[in-house]
Amino acid sequence: MTWEPQAEGLQQIISILKESQSPDTATQMAVQMKLEEFNRYPDFNNYLIYVLTKLKTEDEPTRSLSGLILKNNIRMHGSTLQPEIVEYIKHECLQAVGDASPLIRATVGILITTIASNGGLQNWPQLLPSLCDMLDNQDYNVCEGAFSALQKICEDSAEILDSAALNRPLNVMIPKFLQYFKHNSPKIRSHAIACINQFIINRSQALMLHIDAFIENLFNLSSDEDHEVRKNVCHGLVMLLEVRMDRLMPHMSQIIEYMLLRTQDSDEGVALEASEFWLSLAEQSICKDVLAPYLPQLAPVLVRGMRYSEIDIILLKGNVEEDDMVPDREEDIRPRFHKSRTHTIKSGEANQAAGGEDDDDEFDDGLDDDSSLSEWNLRKCSAAALDVLANVFREDSLPIVLPILKDTLFHQEWVIKESGVLALGAIAEGCMEGMIPHLPELIPYLISCLSDKKALVRSITCWTLSRYANWVVNQPHDQYLKPLMEELLKRILDSNKRVQEAACSAFATLEEEACTELVPYLEYILKTLVFAFSKYQHKNLLILYDAVGTLADSVGHHLNKPQYIDILMPPLIEKWNLLKDDDKDLFPLLECLSSIATALQSGFLPYCDPVYRRCISLIEQTINQEMLCKQNHTFDHPDKERMIVALDLLSGLAEGLDRHIETLVANSNIMHLLYQCMQDVLPEVRQSSFALLGDLTKACFPHVHPFMAEFFPILGQNLNPDFISVCNNATWAIGEICMKLGEETKQYIHLVLTDLFIIINRPNTPKTLLENTAITIGRLGYVCPVEVAPYLPEFVRQWCTSLRHIRDNDEKDSAFRGMCHMITVNPAGVVPDFIFFCDAIASWVSPPQDLHQMIQKILHGFKTQVGEENWRRFVEQFPSSLAERLVTMYQI
């Protein structure tokens, strides 16, 4: 292991390390070039480890930097380094674990875990035994350095440490770590808990054997004077709640009391970790029983935790009331994600949002403050905890929460008042029923808070009002909706950017709830939104596009009046002409125009030509760039999002303009582009392609028809329910195509039928996909009954249960006609499941007359076939409501 550096080489490396600490970009670039050049010399890495571990005369930041560059080299080129160099680095690391400097110890620890993760722990067999031995060293630095390294290894390699591959080292390590819970150094105690915490969620066997000792030791440290130790104790208990509730149950009341104390800890890190406990507890079935006695103590603590701290207010510039003239910094604008089109069917109960399958209804408390505060903090965690607990306790929590709200909502101090408004919003979902009697008094008060002199109060009030929008919309308009709308529109033009943002988001929610109720106020709304276009800075402009798009979605064709189009379109087209193709701001504008095109229908005709051409151009550019990239790897991969957004806008045009899009399609290469997009590796591109294929099929099928032989096999290959949205749109497109293709579908049906039967019978298939699959099978049966009818027993029960919730519409109509055709061809196929068919046909509100006759004929035919007596016995199995419905609807 003897290796000595040469003085000249060492000097070069030290000067590079010094230069790399310069803030100047040009210097940084030169350093990068130099480092890449050095990497060609195998022993460059020896120099780096030497500077880190041996060169005590150098300053610590330079030595640490040397170690971090070495870490990156190992990450990038670890597998190609010569074995003797790697051995030398490992040897030096273990020697330096106990360096006198905390910074150097930490850097060595990072280096050790990088080598272990990269080369595999099994290729460094002496590492864990060496580090565990060092824990017993009397020198604090050695013990701390070894623990620090072990903690990083436990974080990075928890899985492999608990596997047979390494001969289960945890059997030794966990009992060893437990001994250090009583160590006199808080740093060591903290490391010991943090190491074991890594193995709770995976339920590591070695930990489960010692679980009682672990819990007992955690309790012993519960009132430790060190905040890091307390934080790790809380973190451990939160995870144990998910994994070993059985072991915590006997101590649950003490744990709850302890967490109540820690939630009020003077250290915010500890308080935040403890607040997570309430979120976790709310998910457990025992929550209501064990927490009920403590709710009167907990609720005020959570509401107190929702107050802005003094530091928050400084970071949020909470004392700057007017900033609407200040341009945004580019780094404050968060990336947006476009949600690709999904074809959904309106169900009978409620209108589902498109793509509602994967909409995780996250608690979004309108607290997405600046980037400086966008991370999780005590305020957000407390608000989320109150929200989930309101969902657990429902109205039972109101006797406790209402007095707190009365104290805070009307408080003189704005910070306390603001936390009360937030709390009122947080309980909206869980306590809505019980809040209704109080809303006639509270809503007008909140509307008055929209003109509070503090911007942070105005912004949170926007959010809280949006949480009660559903109630507002269902009251007499003049009482609440009109004043709320007028005030929110004023806030959209607020002189504070945070308030503008909150008001836009709240208004979008109000639009979704109110839908066509907004039609009488359209002119006023549009004038305000358009005025905001000229006033807004960059970040809020993007949110404004969303509010305009949501308005178009909500009022639909009511927007198609010349006076509205004249207000709305000129500023949008002006923005459209200013934006270059590679400008990210084009995406939200395209999304917004897509909603407008769908709503305006023929009213969009004057604007459609340039919009259509630009979409085609965006798709072409992306495809060409991808081809270049395949031929020459130095080219950057294209950003496919612009292609997805362009495909979706073309769908919006096809849906809005319908047959009027024919001339645009005829004069472009759209079908060839679509053929390429349908085969893209990215699922989101395929998803949007199939949506567009379905919309073009409906709008101008003669242009789609010539491509059937190419398109059908691709559609068949995409009936894979692992990609739900792709599969959903492909399924829907097949249904639209076969309705236009008619009997000609016969030659392609074998490409899709089997997969559709698999999807409809698959457990846990999302509702939207089931409905689309059932409709497409019905439509295939409509155009090719002889081909599909033999398979009735394979799908008829699933088919009937999937379609019983759907509203009357054209898709349901064609699917049921298909089912009637198939039953006529193969009546025996439906007999075992006939009760399901009866249930499904009862879901019609008013079927078209000829369909009604077809269904009636099948029912009477079945009754005649089985005879009066058997039919009576059969009907006796029905729920009474179903039997009555069949009598009234189909006179049977």
C-alpha cells in the first residue's frame, strides 16, 4: 500500500482545487476541462485521496473538495478503475475515518458509502467489521466518524444489509447499535437511533427480534436534551406506528401524550417530525378510539402550529404589500406538467375529471409559498394533520374546533387571524355537514377578509373560500356567489402577486363548481381576466392561462358569442405571435387555446389556420430532432412535451371544429405524423396520439380510412392495461373507428378482441377503462355481431355491470344496440347472466324509441322462452326497485 505523490503533480492538483472554489463561471469551465484531462491519468485518484486524508497542512474546504471530486469519479468511472487503486483508496478511507476535523470525517463517510454502493458491500468484506470495531474506540473522533459512515451505509444499502448475500450482518449490527443509545455523547446517540430507524419500514428480521428492546430504549431517550436525538426518537415512533402498531398499543396513551409535548417542541425540526405522527395515526383504524380523549388538547396545538413564524414572514416578504410591478426571477417559476388528454365517459353520478384514475387528491392547502418555503414545514404539516383528523372525526370534532376558530378568526393580530382562516379551510372537507349552519355567517365574513390590509390574509382567504365553493354555488346567487365572484375578480387584479396567484386558483375552482351558472356574468369575468393579461408578471401569467382554459371548459358553447370572442381572442393571439416555438410558455397557452377551441366550436374558425399549422410544425420539429439524435448522439434529445401539447390542441380543434377541420387535414401531412407518434416510446405521446386519432375519426373519417391496415395493428399492441391512459385512449379510438368502418372492421377484429376481453375481466381495472372497454366491445358487436356474439358468456356479466352507471348518450346508445344485435345472434350466450342484462337496461332514463323496441323484444322473447311460471320465479330474485322499473319502462 505504499504510494507517494510527486511534488509537481501535487502542486498542480492543489492549484486546480483552489481555482474551482472561484465564483467566476469562466474559471469554473476551465477547471472542468482540466479535471477531465487529469482523469486520463490513472493515479489522479490517488492524488485526490492523498489530499483528503494525508495533506493536513492544507485548509479543510480544499481537502474536502478533493474527496468530493473523488466521490464523483468513483460514481462515474468506478467500474473501470484499476483494482490496486481502489484498494489504496479503501485503505486510506478506513485510516482517516477518525480525522480530527468533522468536515473531513463527514467527507470520508460519503466516500466510503459511495464505494460500497458502487462496488457492492460484498466486495469490501472488511468494511462493516472494521467500522463496528471502531465504535468501541476510546477516541471520540474515531467512534463518531465510524458511526457517521455506518449511518450513511444504512441509508444507502438497507436492503442488502438485511440479505443472505452478506451473511446477515444486521444480526450483529442491531444489538451493537442498541448499546449506544446510552452513550454520553448526543451525536453518538443520534447516530445510533438513525441507523436502526433505516430498518423499520422494511420490517428487517434482525430488528423485529429486538423490537421490544428498541422501543424501550426509544422511550428512555424521549426527554433527551439534544434536539437531534428527540427528532430521531419521534421519527422512529412515527414509522413504528405503521409497521408495529401491535407493540405500541400497550403504551399508546403515553406515546400520544409524548407526541403532544414534542409537537410543541422549541426546536422546529422536532416539532415537524412529531406532527407527522398525527398524519400517520389518522391512517390507522384505531385513530378515533385512541385519540378522542386527547383531541381537545391536540386541536389548539395544531392551529398554533399553522401560524407563520417570524422567519417565514421575512422569507415570504410578508411585509411587502405591493409587488405587482416587480418582475419574477426565472428560478422562482416552477416547472409545469401537462396532463395529456384522456377520453372519459360521463357517469351517472358525477362528472369525473378527465384522467381521474390517477388523480391523487393531495391536500393542497394553498400554501405553496415561494421556492424558499415550498418544502414541507410545520405550518403545512399542522394544516394537513387538522385536515386528515377532520376527515376521521367529522362533525364530532366541531365542539372542539369551533371555539378555537371563534378565537382566531376574529383576532386583532393578523398572524393569528390568518392561521384561523387556514384552519377553517383545512376542516372544510371533513366537517362540511356540520359547518353548513355556520356558513351563512362565515362566508360573508370571509368575503370581507378578501379586502384585509395584509396580503397574506387576503391570499389564504382566497384558498379557504374555494374549499366552500360547492356550498356557495348551491345558494341563491345574489346572496353569496355574486359578491364572492366580484371580490375574487378584484383580487385577481390585486397589487400583490401572491394574492393574484391565490385568487386565480380559487377562481378556477369556483368555475369548475359553478359551470354554466357563470354565464350571466361572462362579460365582466372576461374583461377582468383580459385586463390581468396586461398586468401580470411571468409566473402568474401561466396560472391565468389555466383560469381562462377552465372558464372555457366550464361554460362550453355559451362562450361562442361575438362580443365574448372579441374580448378574449385578441390578447391571446397577441401572446401567441410573440412566443417562439422553443419557449416553455407556449405549452400553457396551447392548453388554454385547446379548451377555448373546444368551447367556441365554429367560433374558433377565424383563428384555426395559424394555430393548426403551428401545431403540425411543432410535431414535425420534434420528430426530426429525434431522428437527428438517433443518427448522431451529440444532438440533444428533443423535449417531447411540446409534441404532446400540440397533439392535444389538435384534438381540441378536431372536437371543436368537427367537419370544418377537413380542409386543414386535407392540406397537411398529419396522418403520416400521427403514424409516427402512435409508435413513440413515450407512453404520454401515444396516449395523446390515440386521443387525436379518435377525434379525427369522428370529424373527418375519409382522411383516416386509407391508413386502417397500418393503424389497427398498432392499436392492438397498445391494449396493455399496465399503461392505463394509453390503453384507455386506444380502446376508445377503436370504438370510434369501427362505427365509421362498419362491416369492413371484420378483417381487423382479430387484432383487438382477445385483449379487450382480458381487460374487461381483469380485477381492479379502473372504472374509466372498464367503461370504455365495454362500449368498444358493444360497438364491435354492433358492426360485426356474428364475429363477437359467440364470446358473449366471456364478457356479458362484466359488460352489464360496467355500463349501468353511465348517463344516456351516443356511446351508450351504440354499445347497447351492439349488445341487442349479439343477443339476437346468440340468445343462449346471455341466459346465465340475464339478470345482469335486466339491471343494465334499467339504467336508461329515456332510450331512443327503436332501441327501446329492440330491448323490449329481447325481454318478451326471453319470457316466452322460459314460460310464465319460470319468469315469475326469475323476477322474484330481483330487487323490488329493479322489477318495478322494468315494468314501467318495458311493460313486462
